Amino acid sequence: MRLDVGDVVLCTVDRIVGTVVFVKIDSIGKELEGGIILSEIAPGRIRNLRDYVVPKKKIVCKILRISGDRIDLSLRRVTQKERKEVTEQFKQEKSYQSILKSVLGEEADKIINKIYEKESIYDLLQEAKEDPKKIEMIVGKDNSEKILDILKSQKQKKAIVKKEINLKTISPNGLELIKGILGKVMDGEVNYISAGRYLIKSEAGDIKSADSKFRKITEELEKNAKKEGMEFSIKEK
């Protein structure tokens, strides 16, 4: 599994040398080291570095640069949404690893390493739920059926993405226009807050899918609002 600039990864703080924090990158199935300089820990003046990072603490970082074996990371540039998404995916990744090991036995480590050469176990098994051949090609039909049966039997926790939007117009028939636009939302939930303010919510089996659904909903809302000359915006936290 290849790392790229802009990727958000889960790391474990290894050591602090002067004003540089060295971490082990946990998200890729093999151990790589990255570094975070002081200015990329947090915005503003940092009085005590250990208020933010201590050895063995897990943190979510963004890759800024990759130069040979050197990986430069940032802690301060990670959004709350990115942090939540990566943390949840890592927990699920560990759960999926356990499933593979329980089914594949002695072959598990070899197959897991093979998977990581191309992608994460999380991504593979999420895709396999929709297209079983993705995992069947790697572990065989019998084992893939066992793995997918376990996944189906697990209680699926719904991931939810919700944000407030503003939708306003000075048109005399503005209320009808707003109702018409919001009424076209088919794959999410719309709740009234107050004049011109609405809460849009999407749900899915994982945070990435829920976020994708939310983006599609709001892109369609924005497109339809512009057609009618309406003001549209998303309130970011």
C-alpha cells in the first residue's frame, strides 16, 4: 500500500528529540517512521510540547512531503472529521484482520501482507461486501464465503454525517422554491431549524460512504439552488 502526499494516517508517537516528534505510521500494514516539526504540531505558540504529544500516544497526521525514506507529517492540519474517520477505520481494520486470521489460520499473515501491497484490509473488505470476487480472488471461494458470512453477521453500526445548510431567497414564491429543492433529497434526511436554516443528515455503513452520500446531496442542492438564483452555503464547524 503506497503512501501519497495529502494522505491522512494514524501514527504512534515514538520519541521526542528537541522540537521534532518522531512517530511510527500504523495505517499501512508495515512500520515506517515519520517526523513532525514544532510548527506542524499545533497553531500558535506552543509552551509545552507534551501537552500535545507524548510517547505511545496515537495521533492522526497528514503527510506533507515524502523524500526517499523521509516522511514529513503535520498534526495541526488534520480536521476533526478526518481524525474521526481515520480512527474509526483503524479500529475496523483491526477487527477485519482478526476475521482473516480466524478463517485463514497459518496462511493469514502471508495473505494480509499481500493485501497491504495494494490496499488496506478495510478498503478491500468494504468493497467485497458489494463485490465478493474482490476477496475470492485472494483467498479462494470457500474462505471468501466464510469471511463474508462473518461480516454479514456483525451488527453494523451506522455512520452519520450531518451539517447545517443555509438556503435563502428573496423571491416572492421563495417558500415554494425551497420546498421544491429540499423535496428532491432522496438519499438523506432534511430537518428544519429556523428560517433559511436546515440540517442535512446522511447515514451509511461507514464514515467514508456517509460522507460521500452527504457530498452528493449537498452538491445537488447547491446546483438546484443556483438555478433558482438562491443563496446556498454549508455551515462548517
